[in-house]
Amino acid sequence: MTTAQLTSPYQHYVYAYPHKTAYRRLPDRPTLRSLWANEDKSALSLYLHIPFCEVRCGFCNLFTRIGAPDGLTSAYLDALERQADAVREALRPGGQVRFSTAALGGGTPTFLTAPELDRLCDIAEHRMGADLRAIPLSVEASPATATTDRLTVLAERGTTRLSLGVQSFVDSEARAAVRPQRRADVEAALARIRDTGIPVLNIDLIYGIAGQTEQTWLRSLDAALDWLPEELYLYPLYVRPLTGLDRHRTGNGPDPAWDDQRLRLYRAGRDHLLARGYTQQSMRMFRRIDAPRQGADDYACQTDGMIGLGCGARSYTAGLHYSFDYAVGMHEIRGIIDDYVCTGDFTRAEVGYRMDAHEARRRHLLQSLLQAEGLTVADYRARFGAEPLDDFGPELQLLADRGWLTDTTTDTTTDPSPGPNPGPGFARLRLTPEGLAHSDAIGPELFSPAVRAAMAAYERK
């Protein structure tokens, strides 16, 4: 990692490691039964992916398609059932199978009708054996699809957290992000969500939109705060290849002025929320001080044991992360979905990335360090029998030299001074406030050379 590489704060959002662009076809196509045979299955996470949206926002590069021809959602749920049956059968040998968390994502899960959402929950409960009313269940929704009948199903099936993608309460900014919606409709959706009594409401907002100012950004934040959301996610806008906004971009090089705008808005938003009773969990996530916890704090995916169902979902074992093919372009996504709904045999892993001991350590480092609480040295030592400074000393030292890493156990929101030389005797390593602000530069530069090479060789489609 060089100083030059860390000058731009916006390189890549690291929500999982390795990224799916590092995945490749698995020549041996290992059976799921062999992959899960020796895994701990007593506290699994379950994720069901729905790859449909009513519109595709200009910034979106998620695996999703716009709309669904007649019969496609039913055929997709049929395929989910077949996949669930195959996965559950593969999990049976080797002890108890228990799920501790569940999530419905996409795409937009609430693109499905209310009866289809009921069927989706049946797949999770009756096919996979997840007791949705006894574990945290998180669901993503859009304002247009957060209808009373759908929300009623989700509340009755045990949803504990609903995340609404709002992005901006300013109509002109929503249009600039190619997200057609009106504030009045967003407010109506929020009222319906609050009426259901789902315990945790999360609102997603985006900063860095064309025409956005600090005043309009704070206006959006205050509009969100009027609903007392238990969580808020503040996302910097990215213009990624093959997205709607990318088609209208005039240049592909660095944009220092835009970087400065996003950093300025990030700091304004962070300070606004900290002053109003929220704690910072990561660069993006803010939680109301009195909000109920969701377990496993909460979305870090720190350990293995993720079961993903659906053609955009990943699964994690200790030795292999696997999924289906990945694409961003609409034509390619449609083809992958069509292949998925025609699949009869889900007993093998087809696409993935093999995790060796070094990659496992690096993943733990990344997913710990990019959280505000940071990396607990004792946890790292207990898991890997080594010190993080022995494994990643030069990289961590560079972060400390830049004032982005502290080696104390103090609250970095009130004591931002970094330690001069983090060492193995300290209890915790964590990013300073400025380190958190540069999470999207720090994360990618902590990727291994092998992962970086695989990502660079990926052919976009």
C-alpha cells in the first residue's frame, strides 16, 4: 500500500471479501455435502436473494433485473424451493443445523406480491428449517413496494428489521440519481412501515448526488430523523461501470472536486447524527443509542456459515466462498436468471473463490477494522494463533503513520489521537474518525495481491 494509492477516499465499498469479481468457475464442481460436512452448523446465517426491481436506479450495479415477465417470479420461487431442498439435504449429515439470523435481499424482495412473500418465508421456514419468528429477520424494501399487504405479511412472519432505500428526500436529487420517486410517496411508505410495528427501521441515504449541497443533505437527514429510525445508512454515491449514471459520464479519471464534496457531506452527516443520539458503527452505519440490537453485531458476517439461496446470493464455508455467475449488464443478468430457473440440480458449487489460511486472516482483519469497534487482538490471537501486527505489520503501520489507526481502547469518536506504533500488546486496533472516513480506500488496499489480480482480470459483463 502506498501513500499515493490512499489519496482518493472513494475506491470501493468493501461489504464482503473477496468481491464476487474474484470468483471463477470451479473445475471440480464440489458437492455441497462435501463442502459442509465438517462445518459448524449450529449458528448459520440464511440469505434469500430476489433479483427483481420495479426500476433500476442510475447508481445501481447490484445483480437485479427490471420487472419480470408473467410467470417468472413463480418459476424463480420454484427454483428457490429446489435449491433449498438440495442445500438442506447437504447440511443434514454431521450434527445439528440451526439458523441464528435471516435476511431477504435483492434486488427488491418486496417486488414480490404478498402471497409470493408468504411463499418465500415458507421456503425459509419449512424447506430450510429457519424459525423466522425466533431469530432476527432483516428485509429490504423500496417505497413503491412497501405496500400494506406486503408489510403485513412481513410483520406476521417475524421481520425484526426493515431497510428502506430512500436515497434522498429532495425530489430533484432523486431524479438526478435516476430514482423516480416523490417525497410524499416516501413519507407514506414510512408511515405504513411504522404502523406495522416492525422493531427496527433503517433508512438508506446517499450523498454526492449532482446538485446536492450541504443544506439539502442536512434537509434529507432531518426528514429521515423525523421518523426516529433505529438505523441510518449513509452511502457515498459511486458511478460504476455499466450503470445508468455511467452512460452519461463524461470522464473516467479521478475527480478531486467530487471527492472533496463527498468527504464534506460525509463529515456533515456524521456530525449531525452523532449530535442527535446516534452512534457510529462503521463509515456507513449509524444506530440510535436506544435501538434494539439485531444479534451477531449485526451484519459484519465475521464468521463463516452463510447459506445463500438465489442466483445472486453467496454462501461461505471456511474453505470456499461460492455463488452463481455474476454480471451487471441487463442482458447478461437476464440470461443468468433464466439459467437459474431452469436448473434442476443444485447439489454442486459452480462458481467461487477458495479461501486459504492467509485469506481467512485478511478477511477477519478487513471486516473487523472497517467496523468502528475495530479489531480485538485477543480474538484474532484466539482464532489464528498469531498477532495481527505479525501478519499485517507494514500495512497497519502505514495507516497509523497517516493518523488513520489508533492502538488504544478509547472511544475514537471523542479521542481521535492515533497511536504512534500499534503493537501486539494492545487490546484493540481501530480506525480513527479520519480512518473511518477513508474506509473505502483502506479496505481495497488491504486486499491480497491474489484477490486484486483476480478482480483486475475479471471481464465486465
